[in-house]
Amino acid sequence: EVQLVESGGDLVQPGRSLRLSCAASGFAFDNSAMHWVRQAPGKGLEWVSGISWSSGDIIYADSVKGRFTISRDNAKNFLYLQMDSLRPDDTALYYCARRTDGYVFDYWGQGTLVTVTS
Amino acid sequence: EIVLTQSPGTLSLSPGDRATLSCRASQNIRNNFLAWYQQKPGQAPRLLIYGASTRAAGIPARFSGSGSGTDFTLTISGLEPDDFAVYYCQHYGGSPPYSFGQGSNLEI
């Protein structure tokens, strides 16, 4: 059974940092592109960042470029999102998701909540 | 930048009805890289359709996708109570490489 379990969400002040983790199991993690998608409270879905299986290809949404860093550890089956210089508009539920070869997201975690407020 | 606009924002129907949800792209979507997701309150999104018209694994046949270019449609035939949810379209390609529509709320 495919499982994606996010953790690391918290309430933080603007300007602070946070690191999200996503533990993957039940599929060939080291052969899968992985992404982060977020959803602000009561709002729609926003793609955040993605990383290829080898970490050789990394992309970011303009809204987080230069502040967020995606990474992965294939030996441990973990995906990460380092979030620096957090802003109130980064407040959201952050999902990790597996991307298929067809460029869609077929498995999602349940999300971890990040709240940025003073 | 490709912008996806979904309509209607809210659709009120009854079980047994047919739902037609639209997703319009501001530019041509190449290779039909268009997907549909269902999201229920408190749950993660669930992939329904990819490649504009291919049902994902385990998705009932009452869900169908169609369209190409800039106009895409998700049709749900014979609505069941479990189908009332928010639906999002998503594309791949261009800048940003991935984006979602704003969602359509299908309510009873």
C-alpha cells in the first residue's frame, strides 16, 4: 500500500524557517518524481515545488523561489521542503505527492499544516 | 503563463443527475496534459482523470473526461451522494510547469 506521511508543520513567526518531511513507503520512491502542493485555508490547490528521482531536476513556483528548497533522501525514502523567510501568505496545508510519468499526481499524503503569524 | 479557469464555481444538483464541469485554459495545452481531481472536506485530492480522458485506477466509469486544446470537460453521469465534492483541473507545461484551476464545488 502506498503511503505518504508528512510532518514538520507548525505555527511560526514571519521570517522564521521550517523543514517539512514526507515519509514514503509502498512504492519505488527512488524511481519517482516527488512534489509539494499546498492549500491555504478554504482555498484551492497551489503547486509549490518538484524534484526528479535523481535530484537532478528541481523546479519551484515563483512564489517560493529563493526561499524554499526541496530535497530528498532515496536511501531513507524521505522528501523534504526547507522553508526559509516564511511569510503569512505561506500559511497552508502542505501535501507531498508522487508525480507520474504523465505529469499528474497520483498519490498524496494527508498534509501538514504550516501557520505563519506574528 | 497558462491560467486554468473552471466553471461553474458552484453547481447544485441531485443524486442521479448528470454533472458537467468545465476547465478552460488561457493557452493551448499540449499533449492533452490535463487532469482532474476530486477533493472532499478534510481529505487529500484524489486523481480521477489524466491525459484529459483516461480514468485513473479504481475510478468508476460514471466519471469521464473530454476535450482538447483549451477546453476540457469532466462529466459525472448518475451522481451518487459520495460524488459531492470540489473538483480541480490541473495542467502540465509552460510556466509555471504545473497549475490548478480554482475549483468547482459540486453540492447537493
